[in-house]
Amino acid sequence: MDQQVTVVDHPLVQHKLTLMREKDTSTASFRQLLREISLLLAYEVTRGLDLTTKRIETPLCEMDAPILEGKKLALISILRAGNGLLDGILELIPAARVGFVGLYRDPETLQPVQYYCKVPAELEDRMVIVVDPMLATGNSSAAAVQLMKDKGAKNIRFLCLLAAPEGIARMRAAHPDVPIVTASIDSHLNDHGYIVPGLGDAGDRMFGTK
Ligand code: URA
């Protein structure tokens, strides 16, 4: 099934993203904004969660009230920048299970190689949300999603803050069944693989490294 790309155009998301893009935004502000924006993006990416009903009693009467169905969802962070999205999402979904995937780029083949992978059990029964703030070439994102499929995941979404058209094309070619949620689709990738206009290196900006 060919799934869509959703750009979350909510004014709060767009406002916070602008502040994050500005080069003089401090590490502390960048981190705080990322936390806030990821909470808002999480609201959108979890729209399709299954509901069932539970019989409850309000102070006035009984009712069949909606409640989430099935196993707790799994968040999969692509190290290291993906971790910046976790805090905000976990504020909204504190019971979510969390996994981590570490990939590096082989200098000769330029292909992503896995150096770490620890994910929750029973991925086949969970909504799995793979998170990475920057969907640039899409190579590591596509590899991480493939890894989750190899581990049994069937219901996968990809959440990022910024996407380049090149990354979206790569993901949609490799994983047309995986919906993508982002706050913006930017213009292009530059020769160094940075998203333009972008926000620079997301990991460096959130962790204060250079
Ligand atoms: N990763 C980043 O952190 N920034 C980009 O622009 C592209 C990839």
C-alpha cells in the first residue's frame, strides 16, 4: 500500500520550527523546542492507533468509553539525534516501549551498517514509530525501517522534524507502506548531505557538540 507524507502545518509547530532553525538559538532553547514540537508531532503520528471500548461509570451513568487497544506502541530512535525526539513523545505516551538503532556509514560502500540494535519484544503486535529528526538522504532511515521489518514489525510509521525531497523519495521507494510525518519538506540536500535551508546538524545542536 502506498502511504502518504503528512506535513504538520499547525501554527505552533511551524512557529517552534522557525525558532529551531535560527542559527543563534541556544542549545537549551533548541532542546526545549524539540521536546515541545515532538509532542505535537506525536499527536499526529499516532492518529491511527486502534481503539476499543471499556465499560466505565461516570458520576452520572455508565457508558462504553474509548480506550487504546492492543500492545503498547514502540518508539525506535535512530542514534543519536533520534533521542532528542523521545522525551516529548514519552510525555504524551509514557507507557510506550523504546528501542534504539545505531548505524554508521561504511566509508567505501557508503551504505549504512548496523552497530547497535536493541528493540522491544513482539514488534509484530505493536505500532512501531521510527524517529529521526532529519530525513536527509533517507539511507539510514530506510535501513532502520528494514531492520524493524526483519524483526517482524508490520505497522510502521516514520517521524521526523525536517525532510528533504531526496529522503522522502528514498523512503517511499523502499517502504511505500510506511507513512511519514514531518514538520516541513525543505528545498534540497547540499553537497555535504545537509538539508537546505534546514537547521544544521541536529545532533550537534541538541547536544551542544561540534
Ligand atoms: N543530519 C543533520 O543533522 N542535518 C542535516 O541537515 C542532514 C542530516
